Amino acid sequence: MYEKYLERLKEAGKIRNLKEHSINCYKNYVSYFLRYQNKAPEEFTCQNVKEFLLAKKDERLKASTLNLYNSAVRFFYRNVLHILWDDVTVPRIIREHKLPAVLTPDEVDRLLDTIGDIKHKAMFAVMYSSGIRVSEVIHLHYDDISCSKMQIHIRNTKNRMDRYTILFQRCLDILTQYWFEKGRPRGILFPNKFTGNYLTVSTLEQVMRRAVSDAELPKKATPHCLRHSFATHLMEQGVERQNIQALLGHRDPKSTEVYLHVSNKSLMGIQSPFDRKEGADYE
């Protein structure tokens, strides 16, 4: 019933140069929305979207997921149905910005030591050593690693901007061990051993959960927290914020500020004005 609309959605995504992954996500979310309705799409209103999102909210979906539905249906309304979108009727859900866990350098070492598979160990080492995203480490190729320049070329990034990030000797040693032990891959650097294609994010998430448990870490750590730990530790070392922003690949400085929260180590060096020396003047 709705196939032609989904095909038009796909065409609209391609002509706007959206990534294939984004188009497929939009189609998936819009499909759920269409199945919820019981009338022709030309009769849809923003009130229908509001009712749909409220129903999904009652299913206890996360704010981030609800906002993905919002973005997909909004794109569908604007570019396929050509229906005026009303942000007042269908506002985005306010998210609680909880900072991910930050591992200490010792905890990172414990985590890596518990990982038996050299491929997964190398991937996590790269993420912490260079601060790259999970999706970026998955899509690394052999040619992206420059041993002579000691840098990593990051392509196909979240914001479509290629960048270079740092490569350190300890990480290179782990990568070299992996490369020789796993058949010297020349294309995809970390291929799926069964299909030869890219690994999935969920695979690394599963590996991370096992490693956190085996290392008996007291924190609920995800693969992304390695990137957050990288940025936090650089901040504690006094690295300039602009340099950290460049390494993380952020266009907007505000994105970097989310990562560069004030660390406990920094807070411990602050003295309260209440703790003044005895005999000081109190005005």
C-alpha cells in the first residue's frame, strides 16, 4: 500500500546526497509511522505525527529514538508529501545529556588485557589512542594507516569531512601484531572473518560488555567511552581545546564541550573561598 511512498522517500534521499545508511533508517522509521495510520498519506497532518510519537513514548522509547522518528517523518512530510511541518505541534524531545563513563588509563590497560582476540584488542586500542568513533574504526582500511607519518586517515566520517588523527607507537605495535597474525589484510583493516565485509557496531558493543565484566570494571562502559576518555585525558594533560576538537573531528566547538567536561582531577585542585587561612580579613 505504501511502497510507492517509500520509493519516493529513497529517491528524495539520494537526490539530497544522504548516506545509504541514513536513507535506510528513514525508510525503516517511516514504515512504522505509515503502518500506524489508517488513511491516505495525502490526508496526514502534523497532529497524526504527534499522536504517533506520544504512543511511542508510552512504549518507553528513549528520547533519542523518538527524535529519530521525528527526523525521519519530518523529512518524509517535507520532501515526499510536501506537507508543511509544524515544530510547535511536533517538537523534538528534550534529551537528558548524561556524560558517558570515563576510564582511567589503568582501567583502559585492564580492559585491553582481558581481550583475547587480537583484532578486537587492536580496534579498541585505536579508538582510545586516536579518539575515533566506533563507526570510523569499523570502516578503516589498510591504506589509512601511515607508519611513516604516524597518523590515521579517517574517511566516511559522521560529518563527511576527512581528517587525520594521531597514531602512537604502542598502538602501532598492537596493530602490527594483529596484521601479521590475521593474514595481513590489504583492504578492509578489520573485516568480518566470515563475510569479509565490515564488522557491525553491535559486535563491538558485545565485546565491550564482556571485557568490562572480565576486567571487573565498576563502570558501565561502552565502546564510545574510549573516545570520551581520550578527549578527557588530553584535556587533563593541558592540550588546547582547538586541537582536541580537530582530533575528534567536530565542526562545532559546542560538540567538543560535551566531551570536555570538568574532570574530577581538575576539580580537586580548586580551593573553596571558605577555606581561607586563619587570620585573613573577612569582609
